[in-house]
Amino acid sequence: MSHRPTPGRRSVLRGSLAASAALTLPATLGAAPAPALSGRPKAGWGVQAGDVTADSGLVWVRCDRPARMIVETAATESFRNPRRWHGPLLGAGTDFTGTTRLHGLPAGEQVHYRVLLADPDDPRRTGEPVRGTFRTTPLGRRRGVRFLWSGDLAGQGWGINPDFGGYTIYRAMAKLDPDFFLCSGDNVYADGPLSATQALPDGSAWRNITTEEKSKVAETLAEYRGNFRYNLLDENLRRFNAQVPSIIQWDDHEVRNNWYPGEVITSADPRYTEKSIDVLAARARRAFSEYFPLSTLQPQDRHGRVYRVMRHGPLLDVFVLDMRTYRNANSPDDQAVDPQGILGAEQLEWLKRELSRSRAVWKVIAADMPIGLVVPDTTEGLPNIEAVAQGDPGAPLGRELQIAELLRFIKHRRITGTVWLTADVHHTSAQHYQPSRAAFTDFEPFWEFVSGPLNAGAFPASALDGTFGPELVFVKAPTDSNVSPAGGYQFFGEVDIDGGSGELTVRLREQDGTVLFTQVLQPGRVGQ
């Protein structure tokens, strides 16, 4: 493949970490600091870029006090003739976070940026610049595309362990120098408090970095903000953020396990004093929008939605779904009519419309939940279903009806090159869906690839539902539940699209980057 790392990229990052990625962070970084009265503004949480296009991108930062965000961009790490962007005033209203939209960038080029934080009362007083870099989307296909995906970070009690090296999986991902990283949800576990230690099977202890906000389930806006801030205490993640732009979606643990709109938490969970999921979700959504650079959740976007399509030149469109905000209530999922489903009617129509308009060779459907894997929901002590499949291998029922409608649409519109990527189930697998094996047959064959977790408990493989005819071609999962990151079973996936042939190669990788499974797909086909 003709995709090559850009020289000098890693040396830029070494310089950028002088201000934002020390091995040992001040304890005050774990909590929301009071505005400092002396010194210069600091950005100890690093920088991030996100939702990068051919000519634009978003740059994010957090400051330790009120400050004006300034971004400079240049074609080289020497920053000769930089272009300057005046960003927002960072203050308590956004937890001292801010995002600046860059536009008019050159297509298909490496962009070096540095963020300066200026004292609002004296613009000449600026903190140490924090550097990052990203590649804009090419207009042609010669260079190809490489990206990674995974999800599920700091779940089931396994947080940042300095003895383990922190979130080491980000080191392996950074070595692949991807064009972007797709996080498929569960960026935080707001419902998963962390204790200082957690027992391991061999009798030793896993040691977590802890913060006040991670000591209980998140309910207040401040607690949700603290959950997103917690992960940025990890040096590996901050280094990765400075090197690789992101496409972020969310799932349940950004709010609460298995949540759905309108849900009321029962008294069976005494950890929550706020019982309205809609209230909790609104607070979580605000913190989510503050802590990631997402184009559709910026103040200037009136829709304020998570679902969107990110176009990466002629080779790739990424359709980022939100399978959480518009779903119906979790239930046995066996109803014969279900117009709302897991996407909601409006999002489904948007997806069909954008898929039919797409001219990209490959159309990746980034789903935060799997299609054919049975994911139960026993949160309230009922035998409900959390994802799409309910275990009945017969004709589509419940949320499967909406997926059947989508798959039928893709077939009859002869939409080529669809691939499904997801996380959520805390193991890695590859499923091939084939109508000859299915109860519902009005669709073309397709692949679904699962990866994750990044740093969370690993779980046994999920059962398959035969409605859409999945065959489990590959799986790696533990036999025990909640295996720690020290026990392995942490995964990420890689997608590599060749600029010449257009072939798409999926590689499922484990924590250190070892390739476990490879599948090559051919371009221009409705199904394969």
C-alpha cells in the first residue's frame, strides 16, 4: 500500500508533551481546579483534533483557569509563517474546555498545530504552547486510508494503573500512524466508580489512580465532567490524542448502563439519588460535548446530534450512528411492529438518504452496538434486550425490523461497499451475514467486525441470533467474566484501504498490536 507515515510527525509530538504529558501529573489535575491567581495558563490535559475533513478540523484544549484559546497552524514543525486562529474564551461555563474550528486547510496534507492559552486580562501572557498534528483528508485516492477503531475505556473497575503502564493499548495504536481513530462508544464509565485497588485472580492487586469524581456514580454535571477528565490523566492517551484525530460516538456508559430515553431508575439501585435518566443524559451529553471535538455538538450547530457522516475522500465515508438517544425502551424485543426501533425514524431515514447519496468506494457503518450478537439487559431485574438481536432465530421482531428495513434498502438500491464496525461486547470477533443461512433473506451478504475493550473488563463471547444468518468466522474472548487488562483480551481493529486496488483489509489486533485475524474485501460489490 502507498500510505506512508509523514516524516517528523513523532518528533513534533515529543515537543508537544513538554507541557501536557509528564509521566507524573499534579494531583490537582484529577479535579476541577479553581481559577489560579498567579502564573501563566496551563493545558495539562493535552490537545485533541477531531472530525477532520479535506479543508477543516476541530482542535480541543482544556485550561487550568480562564484563558483565551489561540491556535496556530503550519505546514512544518518549525512553524515558519504560522496561520493564527482566535478561539473562544475558556471559562467555568464549559469546565475551562474549548474547541476551535480550523477551515481553509490544504487537502491531503500534514497540519501541525499548537495551542496557546492567553491571560484574558493580558494577552501577552501566554502559557507554554501544546502541540499536535493531523492529516487532512485527501481529494484523491492514491495515498489510501488507514484508520483504527475500538471502544470501552476504564470499565468494570479497571482504571489507570501506573504499575501496568496506564492505557498501554494506545502505544500500540500510535505505532500504526493511522489517519484517524473511531471510538465506538463507552468513552467513559460514568456509572462505574473506581476504588484504589481491585483484587486480581493471582492474589495481587490492581492499583487505580483515583479522583473524587470517580468515587461514585456520576449524577451531577461536575461528576460527569470529572469522568471525561479522568481518562486524560493517562499519558498514553494524551500522546495518542496529539498524534491522531478522532471520530467519537457514544453509547450507554457515558450516562448509565443500558439506559434509554424516558427511563426512571428504580429504588433497586440506591446509588442514584437522581432517578430520571433524561436529566442524567442531558448532563452527560453536555460534558460529552465539552470534552470532545465533535462537529455536530458545537454551539454553532443547531441540531446538536451525535449521528453524522464523515467523508474521507473518494475511498471512504463513515456513517456514525447513535443507537442510544432515539431508541425505544428496552424490552423482550419481540413486538411485531416497531417503527422507533434502536435508531428512531428520523435517523433511519437520514442513514438511508446519506447511504444512497454516497459515492465513496467504502461505506463504513459505525454502530455503537452489534446487530446479530445477543446483548441482554438485566439492569432492572427483567429479561430485557439491550441491543438488536433477542435470540429468536426466526423472522425479524422488535428492533430487528428496523435493521431488516435498512438491509433491504441497501440491497434494492444496490449500494456497494457497506461494512459494519462496532465494539460494546468486550471481546473481538468477525461475523459474516448470509441470506442463505437467514430467516430474513431480502438482503445482500455483509461483514460485521467487533473490537474492544481498550481498558476494561473482558467478557465471554456473545451468543448469535440467526435472523440475519450470521456465521462466527473468528472470535477471541475469555471464558471468565470481567478479566482485567492485566489478563489480556484488550483489542482494537484496523481498516486499511489500498489507494490503487481499492481493497479493504480488516485486521483484528490485540493489546500489543499482534494481528489475530485478517479479512480482505473487494471494492464495488453490493454484498460479499
